[in-house]
Amino acid sequence: MSKQEQSSQLREALGDVAAIVLLDFEGMTVADATELRTKFREAGCTYRVYKNTIIHHAISGTGLEPVSHLLKGMTGLAYNADDPGAPARVCRDLAKDIPSVKVKGGVIEGTLLDAAGIARLADMPGPLELKAMLLRLLQTPATNMVRVLNAGPQSFLYLLNAKQEKDAAA
């Protein structure tokens, strides 16, 4: 496959991606690289090592172009179309176990991120966590309303029980 074909395929794959993470692949052992690929796959991410020129041509003219100055040395590219923070979380978790995992940087929605920015992206909740938080927010008013509506009859019930106990004691 020619470089132009690879570049156009990568451009098409990155078309609906909000964020990418670039990794420095240099100095990684085969075992580390295999574990890295496995962790990305488990997280639903796509990870591949490309020649820098292929990545450069694929992202030129797109919102991902700000990372083009990071394309030096051996570069691994990771992304997830559904969860922009997933590759960053995988990198953060793997960097604890594999010291050779080094983040070059990345981009989200056209904003360039350095390694510290990728770490902040990793700390952001994913889509499932955000949906759970929203659901919790939507349920809170309904739960509070049910408590308020139950408070009147419940207080009346306590009053009747207290009256019954007082009458029984007398």
C-alpha cells in the first residue's frame, strides 16, 4: 500500500475523531508494545504506529493539525471515536507500569495538549460516567418530591401511633 493510500485511509478514520494522543514509541520492548496494544484494544481505542509523513498528510487541513510539530522520531497514534479521553486514560495507567511509555502530546477539538494536558484529559469522566451523573441529577428532584409528598402522611401515621401507644399505656 502506498503512502498516499495509507494517508487517505488514516484521514478517513480520523474524520469523526475529537481527540488523538501521540506516543513516543522509541525504547519500548516488544513485550511492552504488545501490552500497550492490548490495553488500547481493551479500552476500545485504535492504536497504530505510522511514519510521521503519513500522519502529517492525514491531519493537514483538519482540526488535528496542531500536533504536526510533534511528529519527530517514532510515533504511535491512539484515538477513540466514542470516548476522546480513553486513550489518555490508557496512557496514564500504562505509564505507571511501563516507564518507556512516553506521551508526546495530543489534540482535542483543535486545541494542542502537552503531556500534562493529556493527563488532565485522562482525569475527565468518560461518556458512561457523564450519563450516570446526568441521570443522578435528573433523579434527585423526583426523589426529593416523593420524600416531601410522603412526609405529611408519614407524620400523621407517627401521630396516630403515638396516640395509640398513649391510650394503651393509660
